[in-house]
Amino acid sequence: MAKKTHIKVRLVPESKPNSSFFYYVKKPTAGEKAKVKLKAKKYNPSTRKHETFVEKKLPPHSK
């Protein structure tokens, strides 16, 4: 089986990491970009503004 080329990470607002709103994005598993934490300006509907979102680990999976 082939190795995964991307992993799924969660982007949360930098100002309020425990906010109920977040984005899921794909991040490469190899190369220079894999070592850097993602940071992106996205729209936050709860505050109705564009804010900086930072990468955070996915929560543990529960069945």
C-alpha cells in the first residue's frame, strides 16, 4: 500500500482556540511544508471577521 501524501489537520482561531468553529485542511506529509505549522487568515462567522487560524491536532477518535 502506498504512503499517504497528505494528512488532515484542524485550523482553530488563534485568539480563541476552544471556539466551536474550525476549518479542516490537508497538509503534506513530506517536504519543507510538512515541518511548518499552518497559519491562515480565514473568515470566522461567530465574530463576523477575518482572523488568523492556526494548526491544532485533531481530537482523538471515539466510536
